[in-house]
Amino acid sequence: MPTIYVTRRIPDLGLTMLREKGFALEVSEKDGVLTKDELLSALRSKPYDGVLCLLTDTINSETFDAAPTAKIFANYAVGFNNIDVAEAKRRGVTITNTPGALTNTVAEHAMALILATTLRIAEGDRLMRSGVWGGWGPMQLLGSDLMGKTLGILGAGRIGSRLAYHCQKGFDMNVIYYDVRRNEAFEKETSARFCPTVEEVLKNADIVSIHVPLLDSTKHFINADRLNMMKPTAYLINTSRGPVVDEIALVEALKKGVIAGAGLDVYENEPKTAPGLLECENAVLTPHIASATEKTRGEMAKLAAENLIAFFDGKTPPNVVP
Ligand code: NAD
């Protein structure tokens, strides 16, 4: 009977599947992210066979040392930048993630951020709640339409291509994209035009939406120089990972009108935000909730459980991180 440490309570669907299969689960009772010391001492407390961890847990050589019997770390996320995958490989530890389950939900959230920034929804909401709204005005909170505009996707994988589909089919937008790999099926589906450089996307898009994974090569993928290449009327949307954008440079750009606005779900040093960001009226900010629907969080729990079940059945889990 495999014994699994779960670093934080996740939806019951996945936990029930594991219990029904006879797994013994130890679920952290803390309603919050475990500190490094809390995580290490929890892992040292028993000879666990596996760990179900979250994107907020740093999993590296120290963690593997604390759980030497754990041969699988099942991440409850599609991104796995919180895990030292190379170190896991060296030690023969399997890492899995939860791709696909959250694709449409995150794309819908990116769409919501696009609409909220261009139509100034959050600013309007703040005005209503301030109690000082004086009634309809012909020049009040003028936004920007989407029809006929150009969406620039950076990273046309699962989520980026799904967002492009919504924008092209639902809002009649043109799509351009940059990716390290050209995606011809995506081009066919959305009439997207491939740009051979990031710069070409930045110079031509009205909305730039980021969907690359966080890697050493994508840290500060969007920096001051690249923000300066964008149109002053353009918006930046980020639902990928915070460190992909130089947040201090972004605040400067938002304050100086280098770009028109930004819609962000992720931040460079969560839960902190860069100085000045919260005062930017032209930024719409959500607290890393792009995958947070009942259905999707349940699906993610199910996928994490399926990965663990397959592993302990002696099979290759469906979502091994290569
Ligand atoms: P994916 O692997 O399907 O797509 C990523 C795409 O980025 C791929 O097409 C890949 O070729 C491309 N890419 C990689 N490096 C690149 C580079 N240097 N330049 C350009 N393109 C590059 O992943 P996905 O399922 O679409 O998820 C994308 C990211 O979204 C995840 O890695 C994760 O960090 C993030 N995410 C965030 C949330 C959230 O809650 N905000 C939820 C889910 C996923």
C-alpha cells in the first residue's frame, strides 16, 4: 500500500480515487503554503513512497534528500518550474504534471483579462463602488474594440492556441504568433501567421498574450526593451508565470504610457507585487486564479491521482515530465 504525502488539501475527487485504490494519504493540515522547513520535516517524518505537490512547493535536491524513498512527485499543475527536473532525473525520481485539464479554463481567463483591460471593466467597477459616479458621459472610460485587431500569441501550445481560437472565431481578430516550434495545425485552424521573431509579434500586435513555460531561457522574456517595441495602444496579458515578465519594467511602461495596459494573473514574486503595480489604473490584476474553476481543479486532482495510480501499478504515468 503506497504512502503518499500531499502538501496541501486539493479537491476530494483525486484524494478519493487514491484512497479507493488503497493508498495511505497524509494530507498537510496547514491551510497555506508549507515553508521550506515545514515541507522538509513533514517529508522526513515517514518513509513516503510518493508526494503530491503544488506549484508553490520548491522541489529540489534538499527535498529529494528529505524523502529518499519517494520515487514519484506528482505536481498538481501543468507548469513544473517549481521542480528541479534534471536533479530528479539524476536520482531516478519520476515527475508528472497535469496538462490539458486546464487548457480551456486558462484560455477563458486570458480572454476575460483581455476584455477587462480593453473595455476598462475593473476601472468602471471601481468607479461605481467609489460612490462618485455622476452618470453616463460621452467621453467617460473610453476603451478599445477587439474586432479586426491583431492578437499576438507568444507560445502557441495548448493554452495559447485555445485563446487564439476564442479570439479569432468569437471576436473576429487576426492572429500572429511566435513559438520555438511552428504549429501548422494551429495556423490552419485560426489563420494564424507565424512570425520568425518575438520582436515581429511585439511590433504588430494590439494584444500580446504570453503562454510560454518558465525556463531559464524565458525569464524576463518580456523586458524593458521588448515593452518599448510594443505599440503605445497595445495591451500585455500574462497568464503564464510571473518571472517571464520583468515586472519592474512593466510598471514603468504602464506608468509612462509605453503600452496602454496589462492584464496579469501571475507575478514575479508571488504573493508580492512590484512597487507601484497596484496603483496602475491601467492594469487588471487577478490572484493566480486562471485555472480556478470547480470543474478544472477537480480534473487536475483526478489527473494527479491517475499519474500516481499508474506509477504504482508499474505502468508509465500518462503525464510524465520528460
Ligand atoms: P504548452 O507546453 O502546451 O505550450 C507552451 C508553448 O510554449 C509550446 O508551444 C512551446 O513550444 C512554447 N515555447 C517554449 N519555449 C518557448 C520560447 N522560448 N519562445 C517561444 N515559445 C516557447 O503549455 P500550456 O499547457 O499551453 O501552458 C503554458 C504555460 O501556462 C505553463 O507552462 C504554465 O506555466 C502556465 N499556466 C498558468 C496557469 C495559471 O494558473 N495562471 C495555469 C496553467 C498553466
